[in-house]
Amino acid sequence: MTDVVDTTPHPETTALPLVDGEPVELDLDVAALGERLLGRWADDRRASRELMARDEFHRIPGLGMEEHRARVLDQLHRMVEEKAVHRAFPKRFGGQESPGGNLAAFEEVALADPSLQIKSGVQWGLFAAAIMQLGTESHHEKYLPPAMSLELPGAFAMTETGHGSDVASIGTTATYDPETDEFVIHTPFRAAWKDYLGNAALHGRAAVVFAQLITQGVNHGVHAFFVPIRDENGAFLPGVGGEDDGLKGGLNGIDNGRLHFDHVRVPRTDLLDRYGSVEKGGAYSSPIDSPGRRFFTMIGTLVQGRVSLDGAATVMSKAGLAIAIRYASERRQFSDGAGDGETVLLDYQRHQRRLLPALATTYAMSFAHEKLLEQYDGVFSGAHDTDADRQELETLAAALKPFSTWAGLDILQECREACGGAGYLAANRIVQLRPDLDIYATFEGDNNVLLQLVGKRLLSDYARRFKNPDAGAIAGLVAQQVGEVALNRSGLRALGQKVADFGSTARSVGFVRGTDAQRQLLTDRVETMVAELAGRFRDVAKLAPEAAAELFNANQNELIQAAYAHAELLEWEAFTERVEAETHEGTKRVLTWLRDLFGFTLIEKHLAWYLIHGRLSGPRAQAITDYIDDRLLPRLRPYAVDLIDAFGFRPEHLRADIASGAEKARQEESRAYYVAQKAADEAPVMEKSGSKTSRKAATSEAAQPSAKG
Amino acid sequence: MTDVVDTTPHPETTALPLVDGEPVELDLDVAALGERLLGRWADDRRASRELMARDEFHRIPGLGMEEHRARVLDQLHRMVEEKAVHRAFPKRFGGQESPGGNLAAFEEVALADPSLQIKSGVQWGLFAAAIMQLGTESHHEKYLPPAMSLELPGAFAMTETGHGSDVASIGTTATYDPETDEFVIHTPFRAAWKDYLGNAALHGRAAVVFAQLITQGVNHGVHAFFVPIRDENGAFLPGVGGEDDGLKGGLNGIDNGRLHFDHVRVPRTDLLDRYGSVEKGGAYSSPIDSPGRRFFTMIGTLVQGRVSLDGAATVMSKAGLAIAIRYASERRQFSDGAGDGETVLLDYQRHQRRLLPALATTYAMSFAHEKLLEQYDGVFSGAHDTDADRQELETLAAALKPFSTWAGLDILQECREACGGAGYLAANRIVQLRPDLDIYATFEGDNNVLLQLVGKRLLSDYARRFKNPDAGAIAGLVAQQVGEVALNRSGLRALGQKVADFGSTARSVGFVRGTDAQRQLLTDRVETMVAELAGRFRDVAKLAPEAAAELFNANQNELIQAAYAHAELLEWEAFTERVEAETHEGTKRVLTWLRDLFGFTLIEKHLAWYLIHGRLSGPRAQAITDYIDDRLLPRLRPYAVDLIDAFGFRPEHLRADIASGAEKARQEESRAYYVAQKAADEAPVMEKSGSKTSRKAATSEAAQPSAKG
């Protein structure tokens, strides 16, 4: 059977792909694929993994919070000694000025302990990075060396109990006092306590404190200040107070805590003044006139947190899948159909449905993250650092971080359940990872808030695309868009009819299988959703503020869904680019199936949308599910282990008993026992089985699913 | 505007419902609703909650594993003293012979600590219950009193490292030795070690061990034996060995571990012989001839574990929602449209979308669990204990337990994220609950395995419904079914057309809104899925075993989806029954909306299926989403807090700082600060704001979503 559009062969009777009509075992170049997954900063990743393979950096399961915190602090010092944390800093301070390489290495630290990752992120990615990005020469000279060496552990004091994602509304004030040429840092009420700050509960000696800068009676908005908080004995300095946030759902190797300030004075020069400075006497000036743009520029310099969370979520998903797929490829449960053995878990359709789309998603995340890292490196190395580059970077990070952190949580949950009771043991690692990853969904920007940013950006791009974004223009353009959509729809529908006539799944799905069709479907959904929203918002300028806010709120859920659809498209595009660049034939074939699985599961998830909007006919929609179940899963099954091997983890990285081969050894031992018993004619007869036979064979007839205790 | 089918009024311009065209605040009878949620065994639940309100039973966050285990063991002794755990046992031993009341009380124990719940479940719900259900008079006399009093802590040794859900294939043997009139309990290989057993690592002195019973050279299948494992000093008895399972993802107050046996001898009389006994000399007999039926009967006596997990998952979901919705009703973030304050989280559409369907689901779970508990009580009290009753109970438990445990995990995750960083603190409780609940999805029957059982039951019911379930008959009936379906489809389609002509959301959704229409849609989906599967399986008898297994596997995912659809229908029906029985007008109205929200979100989730199968037209499908967003969420919003108040938890049950009113106090304090500052004319001018104004009002213009640090 040939295909309408795509020429990929269809194996009809075997899980193996057909080449020239013959089933073949494709050869996958695992080593080369592994290299591609490591990406441009492969050497930095490898060096970091090498370090993180050492026992000294590993999390010890069950360690109490106090001991865990102390251990992670020690590990931070060891990372300084190993020169593992200075890649991003200026060469004159001993750094490498490699922002991309720095994050790549940093992300892999999650393999040892996500607490270690995030605590080093607090010290060098937030505290020291804020000094570097928001401070100027004198701050760099004075504070970067001790921050880099960990002589000066610091907190990043932005979030308050009362304001998280809405940074602009924080309550802490920094009021300039011309009498003494100082800023007075003050917490006016309980909700303005700084909160959830790593290094605040115990180890921080200083903090970069974000506060409303007030001078000469004017509030110039949020600025950052260098503020010492503890003396050398670890006691709070006068006017500074705080609390321990205590035990958390995970990341308990980090001493998160609260800080508050009672008229604490710092020298005027300890304002980190790259984007706004105050002269002696109190005159304020800034290189950026607009307070709004200034605020977002300052915040934007700290985007690396989001970028690195996207990467770390990807690393953690890879680790979970490497464990669960390895186990599923060895573990046997319930009799197979022939009655002479038990079936390997990964041969069950449901198990494939649970783990293989997760694997495809993780590949997409890995390739998409690589693009994000390139963009980040371009901006922060200065190679590509226009306003547009920065905006693009921020939007990309705001789209990918929600996708990967949510996907990672789902993937690790599925991995845990797929390993059953064994998956729940700390010795098998997965339950050590997921609770840590949990908070990634809401810190460094709550996922829902980030997606709203992306959605607003999509809307404004949509308006800008047509130069004059006034209400009438948008309305006209929406009409145009609808016209275009109608065209697409009838095109697809005509094909759908033809397909229904043939009544073949392979043909029904043929059109959709092509790369262009997947791209069209995913792109069309984003564009149509944005266009629909733009249409609803077109008269928003005419509304009173309250009514406008109400209109916006009534469409909030859809706006977030549109932004998420955009993130899905970005992930798919990154995967596709990588597949198209692949030169090894076998690898390319298998990656194409994996990309198809990713694309198809995205389309399947939103099938109702495609049906309602006339993009897919009923038979074609059904064919997508059938194609996943009948073609893609069986095709990919034989390569599942290769695909996790390509992640390149060593046992020291996974540290999971069930991923060690122990399960296979146990299965073989028990099988050998029954074989030997049968050979020696010592096997008991099964009750009413009629003939003397081995227990296994006979039991298998009765082996139906039932409870475990 | 009137409605086509349903006469519930439509408020078009306000969140308040219209009655006779006027918006009214409905009055919800919270106390009476609370009583209904507590159900038939309200007194037992209240007594248990009273006990669990005490500090001595509360989990201490961050307690090390050893200390947690010791604490929970002490708590178990305290529960004996409080006479809290013997409701299910015979009156002659001091019990109450109230199986339903026992489970109701037991489920509430999760409010204090799920470890306490599950450890008491191991002792009294598995170990002692197995003695009661599988043993006979002499076992009861000898072993029940010390098991009930906890003088004899015991393990339930069913699961092995090599076999979890497939109990029939366990490897442990119990071979009768006529020489000594003893059974020899033996572990033939590593995979046959008993594993994941509560009480096995430390506290158990005995175990009910499941093993293949072999006598006179015949294996009679899995039976249970009473086996002492430790002496009074806690040392293993000769021939018994074991290991600690160590730290787990949760439930670390329980000492799960492994056991193995090296030719351990127990008296013949310690076979728990209700369903199979061995005479002196070795002759085997059983009241149940078929080994398969005997096995399932024995396993079936232990269904209470599943029943109680369904209830406990419901209790834990209620607790999570009580915390997250309370917080969402007080917490404010980002400026409201009018620019004079911040918006309460629960007023955001997205926040409503996250929490209100979860609330509706939890209500469904609560009412469905009550029905399950009634069924369970009927069977185990002997009031309704036919084979059909037992089968019905097992199928119901196998359907509801996967639904509620998975829903519970999703709900607690959503609650955690909805509370942001505060949700991640142990002090706010949610992250203490979810990791414990995690394992509920795979123990006492893996959810996927249970759903397959349900699916098989649905298929065999489908065949049985037509008396002679041979291939031809099924085939003919599938054709009939398809005919019926086609009728339904055209009926709906015609209505869909009419609706499209009017172009009104309210009208489009009108038909679907009615209870009968929701029932029809949900029922139809289950029946059609089962019929489709039955059609594919109709020739299965003609196939070779291998091909039959392959065919089954190729449809495994759909079978599980059909079973899950059945579970959804059961949940919806239970909710609907409760709504229909409601007599208080206001309560009934609000519960109807909540039930609609539950039904609509189910239908929305499967919208693609309804569209592909022609059950809903595109416009009608779109109208369902619009109806949720535009009508149901705004209608239910004002009652969200009442609906969680009806759960009846006290602060001692929730133990979450953010559910204490502290957030509201903080918001009011900060608001008062800005008001006073403005009143005193001390507020700084905002940069470039042009006029002297308060910081809050001016900032709100620039307040766009951005990162938290």
C-alpha cells in the first residue's frame, strides 16, 4: 500500500519497519544521537556530569533538613574548588564569559541533587548575577569576587509574602536620606516581608534587596540594593530580622526564609545603579526614560533562571524515563498469550501509551531547550543583543518553561506509576526527583502568569503585523483571517471525503503524517486562537477600564490556552529542525517517528478543536488515534531502550536499583527455577489441570489481573 | 430568554442567579449539606474526626523516618485505647459488626496522617481482616484478640518483588509434610521475596503469608497461612529473613519491608482454611470447586482496602481544596480593572477553571463513595450478600478507586500550584498530603489493572445481556447497537442544526444542560465504546491464543478508556441521585450547577469522541466550553467558600497557615497602610505620574505580570 503524501513505508504485519518491502532492523547511531542531545555546550555538560557522578555531590535520601542544608552548603564550596560555577562571569574575575556553557553545566547539577542546583542558582545565578547585571564597575570590583568564591553567601530578596509574580507592587521601600547620603531600607507591613528566599534562613550574609526607590518625594519604582544582613557569626545585623520558611515539599537542602528591615541604612553607592542612579543630594537619573520599560529591562536581565529551569526540567524528565523505560523493558507481568511465559511491560499497548509519548515529549524539550540556550547565549554574550533579541528570548523562555516544567511533572508521575510499588521507593529515585521539580512550575514566574505574558505578546504581534493596530484595522484583518481559514477548511474537508471513500486508516492519516501538514495544523491552531481573541478585544480601547478588565478576564483561560498552543508549536518546530538536520539514515527514520508521535499526540489532545473548526474530518481524526496505537507505538517500541541510552546517563547519575539490571537477573533466576523443576519432573500438578505440567504454564490460564496486597 | 429544555434561569448580566427574572443571593444550607456529605455513617466520621483533631495523632512535618515510624506505632496503641479501630470486628470480641461505619471512621484518619491511616489499615484492615475473612473459628479465637489489641502486630504478606497485581503467579510455596503434619513455607528464589509489606521491616511479629498450597503433589493455588516471624525481642525467627524497604516517596511512618522464608514450618492448622483445607494426611478439600473461583473469592474478601482508599482519596481532596479555595478567596494579586485595588485570585477566570471543576469532582467522589460504602456494608454485614452483590461491589470498587485516586493526585497538584510558593511550604499542608496519596494509585490494585478488570466485566455483561454470547450473536447485536446509535446521532444532529440557526450559546447548550441529556451522553459513550470493542473481539474464540492475546493488547488502551468512562458515569450518577434527593431549594440549585459543571467538564474532556461519533455538532460542542466559562463558573463563584465550609473541617484538621485567615489580615494591614499614607499626604509621587497620588493607584497601571525571584 502506498501513501498519498508521505512516502515513509508502512509495516502492516510486523513491528519492524519495511524498507523496499522487507522488514529491517534499523540501526540507530546511539552515540551520535547522544552527542546531538548534549548540544553545542556538550563539553560543559559532560564536565558537569563527570563531577555530579561523584558520591560527594549526591543527595542522601532521608537526610534531615538541617543536615541536608549543611551538606549542600559544603557542596557549594566544593563546586567553587572544582571551578564549576564561574563560567558566566567576566574573565578578569576568573570566569569564562560563556553564559550558554554556564547554564548547560548548571542544568546537569540536578542529576546530583536539585537542591544543589537551585542553591547554586541562588548564589551565582541570582545573587551574584544581579550584582553583575544590575550593578556597575565599583559593585563588580567590590562584591563579585567574594560572591563568586562563596566567601559572601547571598540572598536574592525580590519576592514578598504579599507579592510574588507581581513584582512591581512590592511594598519594601528604599528612601534616600540626603542628610546622611544613605538609603533607608524599610518593610512597612507584614505582607512586605521578603519571602521564600534561598540563603535567607541561615547562610546569607548579604542580600540583593528589591525595593521602591524614593528620593526627593518621588517613587522611581523597583530598584535593587546591596544590603548586608548578617555578621560573621551569622547573627542578624541591627534592624534586620527574619524567619525560616521551614520544611518544604522538596528542595529541603536550601534554607529558604523571610527577611524584614526596620529602617536599615546602606550607603547611597550600594544602589545597584546600572539602570537608575541617585546623585549625592538626591537627584535621580536613568538611561531608560520610561519607568515601565526600565522595570522590564531590569527584570529581563534575570531571565537566566527561567532558561535554566527549562533545561533542568528536561534533564530530570530524561532521568525518570531512563529509569522507567529500562525497568519496563525487563519487568515481566501476567502471562503472554502463548501461555509459556510472562509479558514484558513495555510490550503492553497501555504501557507504550504511557511512556513513549513522554519520551517523544522529552526529546522535543531537549531540542527546544537547545534553541532557547542559543538565544540566551546570543543575548548575554552580546553577540545578538538587540531589543528584539531580548524580547524574543523573554517570550521564548516564558513559553518553554511552563511547557517543560508541567510536562516534567506529568512525566515523572507517569514514570513513578509505571514502576508500581518499586517506583515509590526512594532507592529507585523517581520520588526523589518529582517533589523537587514541583516548585519549578511556580517559581521564577508562575507558569500561568508567564503564559499570559506570552499570550499578550502574541496579541500585540498580531496587531503589529498589520502596521496600524486600531480597532477597525484589526476587525478587518480578522475577517481576512476567517476567509483564509475557510479556504483551509474546505481544502481539508475535500481530502477528508476522498479518504472516507477509501476507508483506509493509512490513507486517512496519510495527509496528516507529512511534516508540512503537522506544521500547518499546529500553526493554524495558534493563529486562529489569537485571531479569535484579537477579534473579541478589538473594541477594548473604547471600553471603561473596569469593562475592559472584565472582558480580558472572561477570555483569560483561552488566552493562556493560545499561549500554550504556541509553546507546543515551538517545541514541535525545534524537534522538526533537528530531525531535518539529521544525516544518519536510521537515526533520522526513528527520530521522524518519534517526532510524528509528538506531533500526533499534540493534535490528538486538541482533536475537539480541530473538529469544531473544521480542520479535520471525523474519520481523519479517528485515524490519528489509530495511527498512534497501530503504527507509531509498535514501530518505536524496539528502539525505546536505544532512545534512553542516547541520554548518556551512567548508573551514578540514575542511582536506581531497578535500572541496574537487577530485575532482569531476578526474572531469569525464577524462570530457571521452574525450568529445572520441570526438567527434574518435580513440579507439582496443578489442581484439575488433567496432566502433569509445570506450575507456571497451568497458572497462566487463571492469571487474571487482581489485587496486590 | 427562555431555554429549550432546561428551565434553570440564565443570569445574563450578573454572577447572581436570576429567580423570576431578579438576581438573588441563594441561601445554601451549609450545615445540612455538610450532614449529607458525611453520609450514613456520619457519627462514626465525626467521632474519628474528633479524635484526629488531637495533636497526639498529627503528623509532625520533617520527622525522620525512624521517629515517624515509632510515633505512628504509638498512635496505633492509642487508637486501641480509644476504641477507635474495632468497629468491623465481631461483637463477641468487642467489635461492633459495622463494616461501613468502620471504613467511614478509618478514612477520616488520613486527616491526621495518611501513614497512620495506612498502618492501621495494615494491622486491622489486612492482617486481622484476613484472619477474620479467610480463617475459621479456631483462628478467630486464637489470633483475633491479640491482633485487635495490637499485642500481635502483623504483616499482610501477599505481594512479592516479582509479582504485584498478578497474585496468582506468586512464587512462595506452602508444601504439606504428612510426616510432621506441617506446612513448609518456602521462598524458592529472590523474586518470590514478599515485598512492600507494612509492619514487615520492624514491628510485625506474625504475618498472613500467601503461598501456593501444595499437598500430595498437587498445587491447589494461592492460600493464606498464619506465620510467626519475630520473637518478643523483635528478632527474626529461625528460617525467616527480611529487609527494610527504606525511605519511600511518602507514608514514611510505615515500616514497609521484605520477608523471605527458608523451609519455615507451621502447624497444618495454621492454614486459614475457610475456602480450602487440608486434612491430616494431606487430603485437600474446598467448598468452592473451581480453583479460579476459589481464588477470586478469597481475594474478594479483601476488597475493603480498595473501598477505603476511594474514601481516603476523597477526604484528602476535600482537605486540599478547603485550603486552596480559602486562600484563593482572600489572596489578592495584580491590579483590578478599576485601578483602585487588587483582584482576589478566585475572581480570575483561570483560577476558577483550576479549582471549581476540582471542587465539583470532589463532590461527585464524595457521593459516589457513599454508594460504594453502602454496597460494601451490605455485602459484609450479610444484609445483601449474594454472588451478584459481591461482583457488583468488586466492580464498583475497581472503577471508583482509580477515578478518585488519580483525581485526588491532580486536585492536590492543582491546589499546590494555585497557592504558589506558599503552597510548597509544609506549613500549608498540601505538600504533606500529595506524596502520601501518590502510592494509592498503584497499591491495593494498580489503577490500570483494576480498570482492565472493569473493562472485561463490561464486555462480559454486554455479551450476557443477549443470553447466548457466541460470535454470531454478538456480531448481530453490534449491528443493532450501531443502528440505535445512528438514530441517536441523527436526532442530535437535527437539533444541532436548529440551534445553529438561532446562533445562541444559551440555546445551543440548552439541550445538553438537562440531566437526561448529560446522562444520555455519558451513558452512550460507555455503551458505544464497549459495543465497538465487543465487535472487534467477536471472533476471538476462533483465534489461536497468541493471536487472541495480540488482538486484546491492540485494544488495551481503549478498553481501559471504556472502563474509565464507566467510572465517570458512575460518579456522575451518584452526584445526580444526591441532587435529585435534595429538598432545600437553594442547596439544590447550587448543587445542580456544581453537578452540571462536573458533567460538562467530563463531556468537554471527551468532546472529540462526541464529535467524531456525531453525538454533538460543532456549535453545540463549542457551546459547552462557553457555558462552563460564561455561566457555570461565575454562578458558582459566590458559593465556593460555602461549598468547602460544608466539608466541616476544623483548623486542627487542615493545619494550614494560609487557610487560617492570616492572608486576609495581611492584605488589610497593607491596604490600611497605603490609605493612611495617602490621608496624611505622605505618599511619594510616582515618577512621571503628573499629579501627587498614592503609590498603589499609580503602580497599578504598570502592574503587568512578571517574574518572582
